Amino acid sequence: MSTPMTEPDPTPGDADATAQAAVVLVAAGRGLRAGGGLPKQYRTLRGKPVLAHTVAAFDRHPGVGEIVIVRGAEDGDLYSACGIVARCPLRDVTGGAERHASVRAGLAAVSDDFPYVLIHDAARPLVSAEVIDGVLDALRTHPGAAPALAVTDALWRGEGTVTGTENREGLWRAQTPQGFHLDAIRAAHAAHEGPAADDVEVARKAGLSVAITPGDDANIKITTGSDFARAERLMETGMDIRTGNGYDVHRFGPGDHVMLCGVALPHERGLQGHSDADVGLHTVTDAIYGALAEGDIGTHFPPSDPQWKGAESHIFLTHAVDLAAQKGFRITHADLTLVCERPKIGPHAAAMRESLAGLLRIGMDRVSVKATTSERLGFTGREEGIAALATVTLVRP
Ligand code: MG
């Protein structure tokens, strides 16, 4: 083994600002074990080909300046159908029958613009920025670096029954990207004969020192059908949490009750509006549309449309709740504040919470209805109308 090499250009400390590495994505394998009748790198994961996810993972890393995809000679149409676009210069070349031949084709195709090259399995779409950082950092002081995880399970030898236990100490599970100084790995591949498990083996046979950098349990190589399900679960950990707010006002007019959150409160006046003027339900409805970035009540139920004249406002809220569900969101919380001097809200707040919770299809412990006066100031203080504000929280797991 050689001693670690000193760092080539670019200058130290500039790592985050400057692209330092080209990437070779090895995507020429047939990979039919995963099922689906297609090589696994072209199968879809959450609506996008595996290969497109992998390209995106590198393309968004600031240390990456170029991506070369080594594809199967017969996969031209499959590759084109992926419609991959990238920020980096992106090229595809055809690979060979064996992995090392494909890597050689990739190494020949990368430009000489960057000192490092990262060689990565196209079927590892969940590679993180941290894993890439670890490899790039180690390349400052080593000619090679690759991520791995220490073996923590006991290791057995056996066939049907256990015949022995292996010492796991010092054993690692290798991952990619495997990174190298470009000139060094080109030379190592040119000199290499016969098969190799991976590029680290090729590098080591050429006398290059390869640093072990932190791997990641999520950086799985998709091999079997069940790996797709696992990859999808791992991608879902990016929970989408949204907050929406709503505000509405209705003026008083003739009447003998006001509708608030679907509850009729006796009062010497009513609220005016195109529908039943339930300012509470309108506000919560708008908050949900807001969280979904889907406009407001007027977008979905135009006041110009006579069919909504006198409509009961639970229709609007139910529409918003259904729309949230269609988009995969769960409403986890709603908080409504009513601003008025009268009628007194307190005695009816529990009934309103219950009504709202029913319409939102969540527990009452997730629904708040509170009220405040405006100290007799402004239009609410003069009892010209009721204002309402709401905040809702939506979660898509
Ligand atoms: Mg309204």
C-alpha cells in the first residue's frame, strides 16, 4: 500500500464552493432480478426512474461538476425515455459486458477538468450529500476513498446448519460512491487484468491507499423487488408539514340567529352573505385551501354562481377536507378565533368544536375555538360584523 498523497488542486478549504469531481454512474447492468421486466435502473421509484433519482442526488451536490452515465448498448431507448436533465454537463456512453469494462468506458469519457472522480452504482439512488462529502473530504489526503458500514451482525459459516462463526472485527460492508484521484484510477484500471469486486480492489492492486469514510444505512443498492418497497419507505421520511391561515368577515343584518361552525346561536341579528354566512367555517376552509396552495373559497365556489346562494357552509369545508385527503394530507389541527362583542361565544364553544371536529374528521382535542372582543374598537367593536382567523396544520407522511 502506498502512503497517502498530498492534495491536488483545487485549493484546500474551497471544497464547498468549487466542483471538484466528475461522476461515473455505472448503469450498464441488466439487473433483472428486481423484476418488472426492465433493468432495475430504469424501473420507477416514486414516479421517477431509479437512474433519474441517482443523477439528481449528484447533480444537486456542489462538489460535482460533470456526470457520465455508462449505459447498456441496447438501452438507448430506455435511457432516452428517462428524459434526464441536469445542472451539470451530462453525457451517456455505452458500457461493456463486465462492470470493470463499463467503468473504463466511463473513465475514458470524463473530462480532465476535475481532479477527482466518483464511481457510483446507478442502483443506489438514496446516496446522501453527507456520504458524498465524506468521500470528497477524504480525497484531499488519500488517492482513494469509499464509504462503508462496519459489520455489526454476527457472521456464520454454514449450509442449512451453522458450522462456524467468523470474527466480524475489522469487516466492512462496502458502498459507493468510490472516489479516486482521476489520473490514479485511470492508470490503475489500465494496468488491471481480470475481474474485480469493485474499483477499490482495482485501486488497491495498483498500490493506492483507500480511506474508509462513513457509509449510510439508507444508501442501499436496489437488487430485488423488495428493495424497491424499502427504498420508497426510506424516501418517505421527508414528511410534508404545512400550515395554512384564513381570515374572513361577515356583516350583521336582519335575522334572529348567527351560524358559527355549523351551530345556530340565537341573536337579535343575523350575518349577511351569499351562503349561510358561517364566518367560522369559511375561515377554516380558507386556511385548508391556503395550506394546499389551492386558492380560496371563491376559487372553488364562485359567489357569481347562483347554486351556492344560501348554501350551508359545511359543503365548502367538506370540499376542502376531501381535497386535502386526495392530495395525501391529514389535517392534524385547527385553531379558530372569532372576534366579536356579541353574541357570547363561550357558552357555545364546545358545541362548535364538536361540529368542527366532525367536519374535519379529527378528534376534538385537535380543534380549538376561542373568541375575543376588540375592546369595542373598530367594526367588530361597533357590532357591525364578526371577524374570524384560523390556522390549520396539514401533514403528508
Ligand atoms: Mg365568507
